[in-house]
Amino acid sequence: MTAQIFHDSAADLAPRRSAYLGRLGIYSVLIIWAFICLFPIYWTATTSFKIAPNVMQGAMIPWVDYTPDWKGWRAIGLSPDTIGRDSTVRDEFLKRFGNSAIIALSASVLAVALGTLAAYGLSRFSYKWAWMKNNDISFFFLSQLILPPVVLALPFLVLYREVDLLDSRIGLILLYALSVLPIVIWIMKDQFAGIPMELEEAALVDGLSIWGAFLTIILPIALPGMVAAFILSLVLTWNEYFFAALLTSTHATTLPVMVASQTGSQGISWWSMAAISFAAILPLIVIGIVLERYIIKGMAAGAVK
């Protein structure tokens, strides 16, 4: 009898041990992946507090491998000893930060607004233009991402010079909105495809117009996807460098251009480059944390139908 009880207990413990080991393995992989993803942010943040020898020696742990210094933040006028004084460099940083914020936010909002309408039309109505139908039109939008930016450099440079949009915020806003529009359309098309058409039909029966059903019924359901598309558009436009460097010079320059300019005859100012980079990515980190639940909902929506 005792042997039988011992055998039954061991049989009960085996599945628990297997589940525990499986969970431990999953969490271990997730921790390693989180470390890999967060390490570049940690490296950027710590590099902003290093001096040249610390950077060249590859020092990693503050107060262990090196003593932190405010040199990187002092170079952009944001250290404790310079924050209260006038600083031309800080004024330039704030100007470019403002340009990046205005351009990225405006372009993302415009792209989400236009992309949501286009995606709704492609998911609910049938179109035909020449030989192209809905799927062909959708693929046409996505195919615009195949073109490398350098191919469009000369046409946009000539066009913007003719219409007087060089070195202007509105020029970058329109270009950035155009560049992320295909991504927004594909994200939102999948969102709308996962919403039953019966909801709109019921709304139409109740007396709502198509626009009324779209604004009051469909749009709130698709809000997580819109937020996910907005965040992705914001990240892409905030970090864009090529067109910002090509089409701006003084008034509409952005933070990525300022980061790339931290080079000179004496070499690369890694500390100031790291300080500007960390100050630039900090707002995106905050926005990502605040809107995390919407991003997860937007990514998961439509996965199970």
C-alpha cells in the first residue's frame, strides 16, 4: 500500500515538474531577449556619461569600470552646471527637438487619418481601375516600400525646389506621411477585415448613414489598431534621417541630422552623440510604455477570427 501511494505521488509530481521546467525555460528565453533588446538603450545612456578614454576602453558599468561624467550632456547644455545658463547649443537642440516632434506627430496623424479611410474602403467596397482590383490596389500601396529612398532623392529635390518646400516643416510632413501611408493602410485593412460587417448593417437598419456607422461603431472598435499604426508611423518618421538631411538645412532640421553632425576633424564625439540620441529616444520610450496595451491589442487584433 505504501509503495502504491509513493508511486501515485511521483506520478502526480512529474507533470508539475515538467510544467515548472517549461515555464522556467520560457521565462529564461524572455529575460535573455529583453536584455538583448534593452542593451542598446543602456549602452547609449551610459555612453552619454563617459569621457573619451572610457569610450575607447569599452567601459560598461558606472562606478565600477568608470566614474560617470556630465561631458556628453554638458556638450548640449543640459548638464546640471549649464542648465541654468544661456546656451546656444541647447537652444539648437530644443529647436531641432521641436521640429522633430511637430513633423513626426503631424505626419503620423495625417497618415493614420488617410490610411484608415483608404483601408476601410478597400475592406468594405469593391473597386476596379483598369485591370486592378482591391487586392492589386493593396499590393500597389505596399510595393511603394520597395523603392530605396536614394532613388527618390533627385525627383523630390527638384520638385521641392520648384514648389518652394525645401527646408520647410510642411515639406517633410507631406513626404513622411506619404512614406508611412502604405504601412498604415495594410495594418488598418487587417483591422477592418476582422470586424463583422453585420455591425454596420445593423447600424444602417437603425437609420445611421455609412459615415455614421463608420464613426460611431467601427472606428472605436478599430482604435487599438489605429494606435499601433500611429506608434509605428511615429517611430519611423521620428528616426528618419536621409530626407531630413537632403531637404533641410537651417529651419526644419531634425534630431537625427543633429546626431549625425557630431563629427569633426577631431573625430566623433561619442558622448554628445549618445546624449542627443538618448534625449531623442526618451519620448518614444514614454509613449510606448503609456500606450503599451493599445499596441498589444492592435498587434493581436485579427489574429483569431
